[in-house]
Amino acid sequence: MTNPLDQLITKLTNQIPSTKKRVLKRGEILIYDGSYNQDIYIVNQGCIHMYMMINDQPQSIRFAYNGSLFTAIDSFFGHQANQYIYQAIRKTEIQIIPKSDFDYFISQDQDHLVLWNKVLQLLILSMVERENDLLHSNPKDRLDRVLRRSPQLFQYVPHKYIASYLRMSPETLSRLQKS
């Protein structure tokens, strides 16, 4: 059985005619911090790096790659300015779904709402796992946890961003991978 996210993405792409495709160049910023953006995005190919600048250093928060769905959560749910930067790590093709079309899609079918709730539950669980990752003080434990949860991460994301995501230096990540 396919997972709820795959089911939702299939339904969205097949049932919302206003979905637009966009290709981002490597390094292109899709969403700036301080902006207000409620669209939903599906990554068809490539990778999006979500980060926040702290002391002039990018601090990686999440990644979205092939088959991922993402949105600026603070704008989408909280109706407030976005706090993160969403940038293409490499050439990335996305589909864009306006919030109004998504809301209509959800309201028209109870099964769509149930599916969306399942996807939200998975998102909340992944955010809790991420918080647990950050609470582990041992860098090796953080690396092991992310490899178990997202082994494909190393296929899509450069090591410097993974190191930032794991809150360690690129040198520490390299050393841990060799051991």
C-alpha cells in the first residue's frame, strides 16, 4: 500500500488543474524569510534546503527532495511572515498549488481530508524525531538516527548542509562517516 504522502501527491497532481510547474536554478531562492507565502509545493526533481540565518550562518532545518511536499508552515497555518529561507540546492523542478485551490480540494471530499490529516500526523512525528535528534548530544547518535530515518539524504544533499542539519562541523561528519 502506498503511503499517505504519495497518495495525496497523486491526487493533488491529478485533480487540481491550476498546478503550475517551475524550474529553479541551483542556488535560486524560492521563499525568503519575512515573506508571506501560503502555496504548497511538490518536488518532482531536485532538492530544496530550508534554513534560517543565525549569526550570519545558515542553520539547516529541513530538506525537501523528490516526492516531497512542503509549505512555509508559519504562513500556511499561522498566517504570519515566514521565518525561513527555501533555496534550491541544485536544479529543482517543483509543482505549485495555491492555498485556495488546496483548501477547495480538501473541502470537496472527506477522503481528501482524512488523507491530509494522515500526512499532517506524519509531519508532526517527523518534527518530534528532529527535535529528538537535536537533543542527542552525541554526534554519532545524531548521524545514526538521520541515516535510519532518511538514508536517501546523502543522495540529494551536500555534506556541508547535512553537517549543519546535524549541528556539527563538516569535518566531524566526515570523520564519523569514515569510522
